[in-house]
Amino acid sequence: MIKAGIVGATGYTGQELLRLLVKHPQVTLQAVTSRGEAGTAVARYFPNLRGSLDLAFVEPGVDALGDCDVVFFATPNGTAMTQVPALIDAGIRVVDLSADFRIRDIDVWSKWYGMEHACPDVVAEAVYGLPEMYREETRSARVVANPGCYPTAVQLGFLPLVKNGLVDNSRLIADCKSGVSGAGRSASIGNLLCEASESMKAYKINGHRHLPEIRQGLSAACAGNIGLTFMPHLTPMIRGIQASLYATLLDTDIDLQALFEDFYRNEPFVDVLDAGMSPDTRNVRGTNNLHLAVCRPQGGDIAVVLAAEDNLVKGAAGQAVQNMNIMFGFKETAGLDIVAALP
Amino acid sequence: MIKAGIVGATGYTGQELLRLLVKHPQVTLQAVTSRGEAGTAVARYFPNLRGSLDLAFVEPGVDALGDCDVVFFATPNGTAMTQVPALIDAGIRVVDLSADFRIRDIDVWSKWYGMEHACPDVVAEAVYGLPEMYREETRSARVVANPGCYPTAVQLGFLPLVKNGLVDNSRLIADCKSGVSGAGRSASIGNLLCEASESMKAYKINGHRHLPEIRQGLSAACAGNIGLTFMPHLTPMIRGIQASLYATLLDTDIDLQALFEDFYRNEPFVDVLDAGMSPDTRNVRGTNNLHLAVCRPQGGDIAVVLAAEDNLVKGAAGQAVQNMNIMFGFKETAGLDIVAALP
Amino acid sequence: MIKAGIVGATGYTGQELLRLLVKHPQVTLQAVTSRGEAGTAVARYFPNLRGSLDLAFVEPGVDALGDCDVVFFATPNGTAMTQVPALIDAGIRVVDLSADFRIRDIDVWSKWYGMEHACPDVVAEAVYGLPEMYREETRSARVVANPGCYPTAVQLGFLPLVKNGLVDNSRLIADCKSGVSGAGRSASIGNLLCEASESMKAYKINGHRHLPEIRQGLSAACAGNIGLTFMPHLTPMIRGIQASLYATLLDTDIDLQALFEDFYRNEPFVDVLDAGMSPDTRNVRGTNNLHLAVCRPQGGDIAVVLAAEDNLVKGAAGQAVQNMNIMFGFKETAGLDIVAALP
Amino acid sequence: MIKAGIVGATGYTGQELLRLLVKHPQVTLQAVTSRGEAGTAVARYFPNLRGSLDLAFVEPGVDALGDCDVVFFATPNGTAMTQVPALIDAGIRVVDLSADFRIRDIDVWSKWYGMEHACPDVVAEAVYGLPEMYREETRSARVVANPGCYPTAVQLGFLPLVKNGLVDNSRLIADCKSGVSGAGRSASIGNLLCEASESMKAYKINGHRHLPEIRQGLSAACAGNIGLTFMPHLTPMIRGIQASLYATLLDTDIDLQALFEDFYRNEPFVDVLDAGMSPDTRNVRGTNNLHLAVCRPQGGDIAVVLAAEDNLVKGAAGQAVQNMNIMFGFKETAGLDIVAALP
């Protein structure tokens, strides 16, 4: 058993970490922090945890977290970077679910996130925690930058094509639809049920922060430049990302189905559906699974990859637990062996 | 490990049994039947089970189910009663999630369900599987009649009041709101998303089949007559029952909060919330928990009990697994130790 | 044509007033105020109004509203009472959609609303704008207190029974379910799509502000005391109130269907459905109609009245327009002749 | 006043025609047909019409429709083609909301719709009723083929680019998201609330019937070939289509905003939003408006057009009424001057 802490557990990714970690067979939850709710029993604040967790929120800081083997940051961008250096100095390993350590180019990060970075040296050592790309590096990482929700789906969808040099990398298109939980658990008019249900729209049409993250990952995969049009859409549901990815094939003779199945054959959480099936977010809801499909409509030269994940699990907390499992040598599926509840 | 079969697994209660049983530590799924889908891989039909279940649907019958220790019926009313006698003759124990064995008075059953009963003798021996009332009888039962979704919430809500003779039993009111999954997984215009979402209405206003079931249970609890107005409402969500129960107190000096807490202190799945809290269906979604609260608005003589459950879990498949656990001497919470996913 | 102003038009009732008034055949929108959005084009803020309204929000005050014949307050409680006296002194008639002028007993109002009242004398002259009760008084009113959403449905549902002395007034029960728009358009975590959808719960279980308003109205109708248990529930939809009302009949020989049909025969917006039908909120969505049904389940002595309305129309802005029509001698249905859009 | 009939009014497009036509200032509803519901009062079947329509459904046929000036077909594909010849012989003009007369190439139609065409000669004379393209031809048409829901949004979105030769026509991509009402009002498991809500997926990934219709229209606009990848997605809401359209610009110097504004300047129902805004389906819900936006993310050579419409109005019944208005010389906006209800 290792001891885990969660910083910022009152948001949606923190809430989901709580759900996963209280049932993880090799983890004891040691500390759950929240500035606003310090002193409140976690199970009073989140009644779904009644009977499963007997902790109160505490103030964040090394004091609260010093006994932990691993600390998860489920905080707004800009928070982890101020606290992580002290933790790793104290020998605590970190999985950061925010964006603080995802972008290697500090200038790019500052431009998109609108602030100075507090610890560029930690960025340099942090491992980008997409296990399907960086599993080996993750084993010994002190700091894992857990990928964003969209970047997980888009990178894993494009990866077999881009890494194998099969498509025109200059005009990739990612049309992504996310449930409202992707916007986080903060009070905002735009995410009220009355505003966001019975409605569909593209948002951040002039540039979403996940664009540089996706470009960085796919560029690394092909060792070249990536031209990507990334269009996120707010979808009237709680959880789930559906991504439809479009790329122009350089050669239409390839058997895309076989390519994808081979590429992900040994991955525990990436599942290539049978030909003709379409990934549906509800089939992966609450789980760490990513469902993929690939097709070539009308036999043309456009490859379409369809992906479905739960933005809070494979797109956030579940992938964070998967990374923890890798870091500590646990079975990679430990605590993540969940069947989606239908309907 | 025992071997379990499911008859009629393509509906919502069957689907939920699948989810729970594939992860149950003491159960092997032996046979899953469906007339319409015989031959189809279950995980092809329900893609949420990909990687978790390697069975195909088979035709129902003793041939398919003969090796089972327990068989669950998740069939429409009227099916189990034709198949159960042969199974129990073969030494197989049965948990029936339909209404075939719930009503002891055969005439009442026939009137409300519109058919002759095929095996009144099995009704006579069947145990009504509400563990909080009939746990002991369930241990040795050959046939358990798993309670209906509304009857579970309404009986458990009224029970502390009725059993203790604290209220006027002649004018109980149960105003119940159910998610649409309560209507089952059959094609009907009324349950289309376009008809049932963004809408709220009472239905079956002149009498719902769960009325005699609730009356039977509460009458047994108080050894007297029950006058009950039961009004079900179709609520625009997938899962969940919220019940608001109203009763006139015979004596307003009673400490209702203490009464309820004491009454359910040792029940693993009935949770009386702190005073002032209101049970919310989302906090029990996907779990076998029933959340209860009790209050006396404006200090008057009307007691209001609020209950929330997942109609497919504590109201159906979860309670069926709980009953199986009791029948086979497993820990009562085995396979049901689930935290609701929020949001 | 009269000139109308709206104070506080960025909330849901204001938004709905805008929709109704821009198409009203006898109204010109003269001024739409908002402190926060002064200077912004209304149709930029609410793109549904593009092409229908060419006004910008202005700062509130007599300056902005001095040319109006009628001003609607769609403001939080406590705002109208500070501005209405100056407006009526200037000869402007007022329809207040907030609660400031609804409760005649100032002490009761202060207790439930938590503030001192700024103009008790205006309360004394204000007419409670439930046309089915106070149509005549409304014609000449300077200030109309537009009823709350729940009080509209509950009073109109109980009225035929209570006014005719047919039920035990000491134990009325109103179990009400409201869409989330009833909570208004302010940023709050509890009303986020992720919190309020796929969920059902009672709220304000120890007392909702609409309780004294309903009691006042029904007490006036029966010239006696009313004992009411009022339980509101947050329902996962945008619009609509469904109310299920329970009362004990003093005499079960009455023909309830005929009673209700006669009672509301001449009302343009109250529609008693055929026996056996159940009011569904979607059938009145976006309209000023209230659908009613009445039944006596199992032929017992409990009368159940079912009501459905759109909380933002008959429960707020539509009733406000209806009141304006009465005040200015327009046809009562002017601007309100709308068919609900199904699905 | 003209007399109108509706064939097949029990589906969603028929229901929407009823809503629009009962309030149309120049139309009297003469006959509403339904085989299954003949004899039932329409307002009993659709309670939203109580008080607005005093007709019963009748059996279809020239007998019922002979007095009409115009007949709308809101029937499944394959029905109108068997009945329209007799009607036009009787001098009745027709607007067909099904696909029977949309595709000029009979072989293409037969291939995609899986049946022989019953009256190719009527196809030859039918006018494709997209007013923004064929307004003049519509004025004198005997038969108008009302466009499909997706084709309306996709064609109007691409039209300014394609007609002006500004993009690579060989690799257009249309990623479209539709509410569930697009699937029609027939009982199917896939469209149950429990299956379609809280879920997102692409469907008909190997080819949707609207593909040849869109290709035909855009090919006509550019007098050339169109290569189109069209991917429809089932979105968890009742109404609305959001389309995100991607095209490679041949020249990035063009001012796309000005181009679009100019192109649609005189269109009453196509509204180009201000730069930076994103069309949201709720802003056009229940209305005949199409909202458009155009942008060039990151200043690259991919033009993105965003479109939002109500699939049942501009995508079906509203456009049908618009076509009727054109055919009979009414003001084009008659009966369609509606403000979307927010929220």
C-alpha cells in the first residue's frame, strides 16, 4: 500500500480521483486538500462517498502531504507549478492533472496560458503521461504531466497514421465534442443546465489551449511539423469526448483496420472496435477505456478516425491512476477494472 | 465460485446484472439467454462489456441453464412463472426480477397483471426479497421474488413509521419520480428522448401495478390495513427514483431522525442522511445504496420521508445480487461495493 | 401602442419578457435596463433576438423609464421596492415579477425574505396578479405583484376544491417539480448541467419562500386557515412545473371533473384536460397555458390534482403580460397566442 | 386565405407543420391525414394544440385533400411519389418534406433509397426548395422537393465558398451534429432517452442518404465535381443541427466575413453572425433562422464555417412553409416571424 494525497479535490477531476482511489487495492488516501473546505468531512461534501472515506479536507502544503508517496494535483492551471518543487525535494512523486508541465516550450506555454512559468526546470524533467507513448519514461518519473482530455483522444486517434507517415500532416482536422464536465466545477453562467442543455455549439473557435499540446505530441511522433485544425464543441451531456479526426491518406492501399488493431494490440485501455462500429461515449463512461474506429468513407482518400473516451477518466483522473500504477510498478489496470454502466 | 445464469439479458435489468456479475468475486457467469440474440457475442451486443465477458447469448431453457447454481430472470412479467418450476425441480435456485412471484394473493396478481398465474404453489413458497424485511427467510429460499423499484423505495421509507405504529395508515401518500429506464428497454414512442426529455408528468394516474405490492408489504409490517395514494411520475433522466412520502403523525413528540437512524443502523445499503440533507438520486447512481431523510416541515404533524435509489440497482439488479449473496452465504456487500460516479 | 420598459432583463424572466414583448401587437419596447450590460446591444447579448430588437441595455432609473406606460421588474427580490415608488409617482404602472409586493403581511414577508420592506404602503395597494382570482382589481391597479411560479400552479390547482369547501384544508399537500430555470440565471454550482442533470431531489425541505404566498392566497379563497405541506423538487429539465396536489375530500360524491371544468370554463389560459389525461409540462412549454387534471385514485377520499405550466411563462413573464393586457384593456390573450413546440 | 393539407401529420415534421400552419395568417388547415389515427381529434393526439385546432385526422387520399390549394407530405420516403401525381393532376400544389423528389438522377436515388421510383417525370419537374438557391423557380413550381435537414445547413454553409470558386472542392469535410428528432417519431430502441441521452457518437459512418443530395446541390453551384466527407453525429438533445464545415482555401487573402455577409445580405432567414461569435443551436430553436459564422483558425488555409439551424424548422417544416409562401406570393416570412425561447 502506498499513501496518496490529492490537492484540490473539490473539482471534477479531484472528485473522480477520489472515486477511483478509495477503491484502489494498493492505495491509502492520506490527505485530501481544499482551501475552501478545510475541516469539512469529504463524505459530507460529496455524499456519494458516505461509508467509503473517513477523511476531512485539510489545508494544502507540505505539512499535509509530507507522508504521501504520491500527490495528485487536480488544481487550476498555475497552482501545481508553485507547489511541486517542494514536494519532489521531499521525495514525493507527483502526477499533475493540470497543464503546468505539459508543454516543453516555456514560451509557448506562457503565451497560451497567460502567465510566467514558476519552475521551467521541472518542466524539463517532467514526463508527458500518455502511457501509449511514454510508458517507459513514466516508470521512473518524479513528475508526470497528465495529458489533457482532448489531447488524449486526438493523439491516440491520429498516432497510428502520423507515426507511420501515412497521411498529409499539414492538414489534420480534429472535430471534438465534449461533455460539459470538461469545463470544470466552477460556477459559470455558460455551464448552467439551462444554458448548456438542449444546445450545441463550437467554442474557442480561434484557438483552444489544447492545440499546442496536441501539436507537440504528434510532432514528436512524426519528427516533423503538424498542421492541425482543432475545433472543440460543447455537447449537452455530463461526461464524454467524441472525436472525429480527418486526414488525407498519402496511399489508399493501406489496411487501416489491421494497422490500428496491430498498433494497439497490447494496450490495456485502447480498444479498436470491429470494422463498421462507431465509438459511443456511453460505452466507456466511468471507465479508463478509449474506443477507436477507423474508416475510409466512400473509399476515398480521407481517413476518418473516430474516438470515444470519458474526459474525466482516460482524459484525466483514470489516466492519472494509470500513470501512478506504472510509476509504482503496480498492475497497470489496478483500480481501473471497471465496466461502464449502461444505460 | 458459483455459476450463474441470466434469462432475458437484453433489457435494462439484465444489462445491469451483467455489469455487476462479471465483476462479482464469487460468481462465474455461465449462461446468458436471449431468444432474439442467440448466437451473438454479448460483448458485441453491449460494447461496454468488451474485454470483460466472453460469452454468446444462448436460447433459454433448462439445457442452457442446467449447470447453474442460481438463475436470474430479467424477463417481462409472465415469463418466469412458466420456467421456474422446472429449474427448481432441477435444484437450481432462482431470483426473479419480474413481478411473477411478488404478490401472495393470486387473484390480486391476476387482476393487476391481466393473466392467469401458471404456478401458484411456487408463489406460496417464494420469499419476497426485501432483505431489510425478509433477510432470514431469504437464506434458504429456493425462489426469491425480487421487489419492484418503487416498492423498494416506498416500503423502506415508510417502514420505520408504519412498523412502529406512528402514523395514520389510512392516508399514506407516495409521490414518486422515476427515470425513464424504469420503463424498460423496449421500443416505444413515449420513451423516446424527444418525448421524455424536457418533460415531466404523472402517469398511470388511475393505478400502477406496484400499488398492491407496496400495500402488501406495509400491511404485513403493521399487521393491518394500508390506505395508500401512489402517484408515479416520469422524470427526464435515465436512472433514479426519488420518492417523497407523506404521512400524518399520531404523535409529534417522536424524534424521527433518531428513529430512522436506529431502525437502519445495521443495514449495509440503507443510509439515513444527516438532518437537513435531501437525498439526491445522483449520489446513489450505479450503486445499491438507498439514501433516506425524514423531516417534519414547519413543525407540523405531517412527516415527510425522502428516499433516493437507483431503480436499476437497489430497485432491481443490485438487490437481486444482494439476495443472491444472502442465499449463498456470501458477504452481503460482495460485488456491490461501488462508489457512485459524480458528476 | 403602449411603451414598456423592463428592469433587469438579463435574467430568465427578463429574457422571456423580451421574447413575448417584441412580438406583442400593442407594445413598443422602450427601455431595457441592466447595470452590468449597459451599452451592450440586447441582440448581441441574447442572439435569439437578432433582427427582432434594436435596443441597447441602459442603466436603470426614472430617466430611462420615464417615457414608459408600464414597467416590468424582473429583478432579484428587494430591488423593485426601492424603485417602484418613484415610478408610480411619475404615473407609470408597474408589474413586479419579484416577490416584493406579494405578501400583505409585512412581518411575514420580512421573516421569509430576510430584509426590511422599503415601502409597506405600496404593498397595501398592490394587487396580487393571479387573474383567475383578482382580474377585476387588476384592471385599475398601479402596481401588480405577479405571482410566483409554484404559487400559480398550486393555487390554481387547489382553488376549485378550497373555494368550494370540499376538502380538509388543514392537511393539503403540494408535491412540486420544477425545471432548473426556476433558480434563475445566476452562476451557481448547484445549477450547473453537471450537477443538476441526471438527478432528482427535493430542496428547501424545511421551508420555501413560496409557502406563505400560497397559504395567503388559499386562505383568502376559503376565508379560513390553510395547513399546507409544500415540497419543491429540482427536476433535470430547463422549463416547466409539474405539481401533484393531494387533499382529503370531505364528501366523495362530488363530480370533480365537472367541478373543475365549470370552474375554469371561461378562463383563457387554464385548461382542464379530459378525464384520464395527465398534464405534461412539454405540452405547455413556452406558452401561458396551465393544464389541469383531477382524479380520485382507487375511488378513495384523496383528491389528486395534477397541474403543468411553464414556470417562466404562466409562472412569470407570460402572466405578467396577461396582467398588462388586463391593466390596459387589451385582449387578454394578446401576444400570448402561442402553440407549444413539440417535440 | 389558402387551404392546406398535411399528409402524415403524426411524425415530427408533421407536428411542426401543424404548429406553424395553425398560426399562419393566410392559411386555413383543411385536412390532416393519418392512416393510424383517422377519426382522432388532432388536439387529443397532440395536446399542445388544444384550443388551436378543431380538426380530426382523416384517411389520406384525393378525397380528403381535393379542396386543398397546397398539400404538404410529411411522410416516410416512398409515400409521396405514389400520391403526388394524382394531386397535381387535380391542380393541387405540393411541398414534399420527404426525399422522393430531391435527387434528379433516378439511379442515384434508387441506389441510396433502396426502391424503384414511381414517377420519374415528376422528379424532372420538381424544384429543389432551397430558397437561397432556387427562389425564382419555386414561385411557379407545382411540386417542391423540400431539402433535407443536413443538406440545408451544409449547402448554405459551403455555398459562398464553392459558388465563388474559393476552395478545393475535392476535399470538403462536413462534420454534423443533429438532435435526436432528426431520426423521426418512430419507436426504436436506439432513440430511447436511455440510449441517446448522455451519449455522443457518429452514425451511418459508411454513408448517409443526405450525401448525394448535398453533392448534387454543391456540384450545381460550382458546375463541377464535389468530393465530400460527410459525417453525421447523434447528439443528446431534441432539436438542432450544428455543422462544422472544413475547406482548404485556394487563396488566403479573401475577407471571408465580408464575403459571407454580402452573400446573404438579403436573405430573411440566413444570418451571418459577427466575427468571433459561434452559432449555437438554441438561439435558433423553434425558428426558421440559420446562423452562420466563418473563420480561419490560426490564420491558416483552412476555412471553417459553422452553422446552426433547427432541423425541424429551417431543416424541414419551416422551410416548407417558406416555400409555400414563395409559391403563393405571400410575404416570405409570413407565419415564420418567431423568436427562439431562451433558455
